[in-house]
Amino acid sequence: MQFKNIHKSYRVSGQDIPALSGIDLTINPGEIFGMIGHSGAGKSTLVRLINLLERPSGGELLIDGDDITRFDDDALRALRRRIGMIFQHFNLLSSKTVADNVAFPLRLAGKKSRAETDARVAELLARVGLSEHASKYPSQLSGGQKQRVGIARALATEPKILLCDEATSALDPQTTQSVLRLLAEINRELGLTIVLITHEMDVIRTICDRVAVLDGGKIVEHGPVADVFLHPKHITTKRFVQESEHVDENEQNDDFAHVPGRIVRLTFRGEATYEPVLGKVARDCGVDFSILAGRIDRIKDTPYGQLTLALTGGDIDAALARFESEGLTVEALRDA
Ligand SMILES: Nc1ncnc2c1ncn2[C@@H]1O[C@H](COP(=O)(O)OP(=O)(O)OP(=O)(O)O)[C@@H](O)[C@H]1O
């Protein structure tokens, strides 16, 4: 999927108000791509362009090499069957049972017999863990269960792409994790491309391979999740990272004002996270360290650690060079 210089404006009271400007982006088949941004950044607009719920005002949007903005009605209908979507508020039909909600897109497509539809619905409900709830109505389900119905319905027509519009924003943290696990499993097992938008860093950190940060209708930073979030460059990305880590960098710098030594941040990734590098290098170089801040976490399946250290004594330059040669990233936060 390729966005080429995509622009989108909305006409409001006779004026064109830009919502997206100059979006250039490639999303690879089979990846989970996240878009993060604050309210009004343009996330919903961007995701809704992919199935042409909104039309771009300019630029090209290629899927499998075809510019979908030029599709006629038939091609567009076929495209939409290849793209499933789930929503923040689930958008289930309240007067239909769980099974009928999931069957709905199959009946619309009109290609399957009754028996085939029933079999497909049973298979989808089993996949999302709702087999026992087939004859319930949406009002009898929890939020997480409703989103599972949404996922089963979105998968009914065997899409290649799944769009998730703030799909976990109405759910509590535990339910969010279980829905994200289900999405990751679907991505792995069905090879589906997932594009999700969110304002929550943790969602991106948990399942995305790559991320784009949107601000004011533009992509301000994008790349592999670990690169973008461990070494954020743009102020908006830095704020998302700080919010998710509950860290106020200014406050922290004030706290460190009275700590002697050179202050550095070390980032460990993958297997290096569990290596006893710190002690070894400190000993070899005669450097003392105090740990000022730190966290160990995972980005998707990869562990990482970040430590803020004050270094004193010994050969600090040699220690920093050793850290780098051991594969850690070293950022100088304050010279002595
Ligand atoms: N149908 C519309 N008509 C007019 N303006 C719109 C319309 N939809 C979105 N906008 C405007 O376009 C900009 C981007 O909105 P969009 O909904 O894409 O952002 P968002 O990042 O998804 O925000 P949120 O998380 O609040 O939904 C905003 O300034 C919004 O007011």
C-alpha cells in the first residue's frame, strides 16, 4: 500500500480546511503498521482513505500497484471486500445476534449458501473465542467480546487488509491486551496486513512493526517501532514516549542537577538487554555509576532496557566506547 503525496481537505462553510498534507508512506504486506497522533492529527482521515470512505483531494493511493482513486464502482466494491475494518464503538447491529452480525457481510456479498455461511460463521466465532455466544445479542456482551464480534465480522470476507480505528480505546487495559493479542495472532496466522490508528503508545509498542507519528496532518516521523520510540527525534514523538513512561524530562533534569558526574542514557536491545555489560565495563574502566532512572520492557517481541546513569571516576570515554562496541546506544544527556 503506497500513499504518494496524498492531500485531503474538508469543505467547511465554503472553505477548504486541510486535514492531511503531503503524505508519502509505504505499508508492506503482512506488517502491523501503527499510526499515532493526538486528536485532530488526521489519523481517522488517513485510515478512511484506504477503503475510500473518504476520497483524497490529491495524490495517488496504490494498493497492489493500482491507484484505487481511479477505481469504478465494481472495482471499489471488490476492493472493500478485501479490506475489513473495526471501530472504537464496535458498530454492531443491536437487533441481530452475534452470529447474524458476523454473517451480515457474507449475506451482503451473496456468494455463499446458507450452509456455507453458517459454517464460516462458526469458524470465525471459534477463532475469536466466542462460539458459546453465537445466539446472544450485542447488549449481552462485554466490550472486549463486542470487539471480538467486530473482528470476526471484519474477517468474514477473507480480507487482505484489516483497518483498526481506535479499536481498543473504549476497553480497559487488560481487555485491550487480550484484543491486541488476538490481532497479533490473526496477523501471524492469516498473513493479514493490519493498519491501526491510536493515540496510545502502549498499543503501538505491544503489536506494531512500524509506526508513523502524525501531527497537524503530516507525518513527522516514521520507521520501525523500536527506532522511533527508543530514539524519538520529533517533539510530538518525544511527548508520546514521555507520557507513556510517566516521565517529565524537565522535572527529571532538575532532580539530576545535584548529581555529580557525566549523565548518559544507555539503550539495550534484544539479547543485550540481559547481558551483564554494565558491571563488566565499569570494572574494566574503573568507572563508578549510579542509576538515576531505568526501565526494562518489550517492543512487540523484543526486550529492551533504558538506563540513565551518572558516571564518575576512571576512564569514562573508554567506558562509553566499550558500551557502543557491545552494541548499546549511548546518548550523552549532560557532560560533567
Ligand atoms: N467530515 C469532516 N468534515 C470537516 N472536517 C473534518 C471532517 N472529518 C475530520 N475533519 C477535520 O480534519 C482534521 C483531522 O481529523 P481526523 O478525525 O482525521 O483526526 P484524528 O487524528 O482521527 O482525531 P480523533 O482522534 O479526534 O478522531 C480535524 O481538524 C477535523 O476537525
